Amino acid sequence: IITDFDMTLSRFSYKGKRCPTCHNIIDNCKLVTDECRKK
């Protein structure tokens, strides 16, 4: 497992827009149900 909490390994923004983190992708994914997010 690789984590990048301080965003030193991953891009912080692209064209002025914040890039999603691994947690953000899961939180905002429309394929993940609300029930699954609560777990």
C-alpha cells in the first residue's frame, strides 16, 4: 500500500483545479453506493 498524505508523490492541481486523492475518488465515485461509503 502506498499513501501520499502530503501529496509529495502525486500532483496537487492540474490547470488550476485540485486533483483528486485516493480517498476523494472513492467518496465522489458514482459507482460506490451510499451504504458502501458508510462502511
